[in-house]
Amino acid sequence: MVLKLLVYGAGVTGSLFAARLHEAGHDVSILARGERLAALRQHGVQLAEGDSPAVRRVPVPVVEHPADGYDLIAVFVRAHQADAVLESLAGLEADVLFALSWAAGPEPLGAVIGHERVLLSFPTDGGTMDGDVVRYRPASFLTRRVPMPVGEPDGRATPRLDRIVRAFRAAGINAKAEPRMDAWLKTHAAFAVPLGQAVLAAGGPVALAADPDAVRAMIRLMRQNLAAMPTPAVPRGFVALQTLPEGLLAALLRRFLRSPTAAHSGLNNATPAAEAAELEQTAEQMRAYARAR
């Protein structure tokens, strides 16, 4: 089945997602504005693997505003941009897949656009922007083991979920139906917010790796966040953050922070102000559910 799809957000993950589905034969448009809109209209989505000099151009059609007529709208924006996106989608009819860092649950999303339209996900691809070129993270043993989760807010297995996951997998996207999507997103936030904030404070992942005390403080905050969650961690592997000795975890994380995988995962962020705003928005979402317990 060919999907008619709007990708809302033309950063690293939105661009990658749009290009892969376009190349798989789906009817894809990508929504962009400003300089990014002009670059996409002139050159298409430009992709390069890691530091490779080879750049591939994918001519994905570009639009400036959302409209009706799509089977699915996939939203790839930062958490602090979600309110503006919700407002622009409120009058439309298509199902909306929110693929973003989000620990507030599906209720605030559904309250604006209709609960029946909401699906949840998270992009597990990574990369950086090099001018107008998306330099995506090369696949590794570690990244291949982390599928892109996609789920209904209530965990049901539905025909639309099956259809979406099958379409993504056929396009080469390692997608998987996840029945506990809200818990997955809360678990990810518990880990990713301390990591992102520590990287920003240190000035980059390599600088953070060189500061063992900062890494240990980051681990303690991750553990506090996981302990405050209203549900068990998903995936279960995150329990290791609570059970492994702190010294061992610090060594493993410092090794990761020095690795090419970290370098190409977006931790060397070219827009630190936007990154800080997203991290603070997600941190506030975590504080909100911790206060409600």
C-alpha cells in the first residue's frame, strides 16, 4: 500500500524519514519554512553517511503549510515547538504520528487535535546538519538493536498501527509496534534529559567524557528520574542504569561519549539554544508527573 504522507519538520530525523519513504515509493511531502524551505526546493533532501564526502540528493516535494488529504502526518519537531504544531493541525482530519521527545503522555496532544488521531513514536536514527546536508549516523551493532517504536496511546494492536509499521519496515526503517509507548517515552526522557544537559554544560560529549565527576552526577540524576517514573522502565534494559555499579556505568558511558556513534548522534549540537529549550520542556514534563505521584 502506498501512503500519502506529510512529514512535519525538516531537521535531521524528519529529512531522513521523508527521504527513505520517498525512495520506497510513497507519496511524501515535507513541511519546512525559511531558509530550510528554500534549500529543499533547490536541492532536495541532501544526505551523507557520517563523514563521507558523497552526498545523495532525494527530490522530496516541499510544502509550507499542513493541509487535508494525507493518510498520515508524521511530526518530527522539538518538544517546545509542539504547541504551535498542534494548533496548525487542529482543523485537519489525518492521523498524526508524534515522533518526538515527549514525557507528558498523549492527553495534551489529543486534547487539541482529537484523541482518536494520536499515535506515538520516537525517531531512533541520528545525525547532524552540515549546512544543508544531513550527515546521518552510520549503522552499528548497537543502533541496529534499537528499533523505532510506534504505538497507540492505549497500547492496542490496531489495523492502522499494523499498516504503518509494515510500510515503514518495507521502506528500510527498523520499526516495531510498541504496546507501552508512553512508558517508553518517559524512560527515554529519564535518560536523555540528564545526558543532553550534561553534554551542553560540558561543551560536548568528548569534554563530558573527560570529567568523571560530571558523568557520575549525570548517572545519579538518571537514577532519580527512573525512580520517579509512574511505570516500570521500557525497554527493560534500562533497569541496568539502576542496578549496575556506578563506577562501571561511568566507564561505559565515558567510552560511549568518545565514540563515533555519539559524535554522529546529534550530541555535538549545532543549535544549543534550541536543544536547551527542548531539554527544559521535557524536564518540566517529568517534574509534573513526579509531583502528581
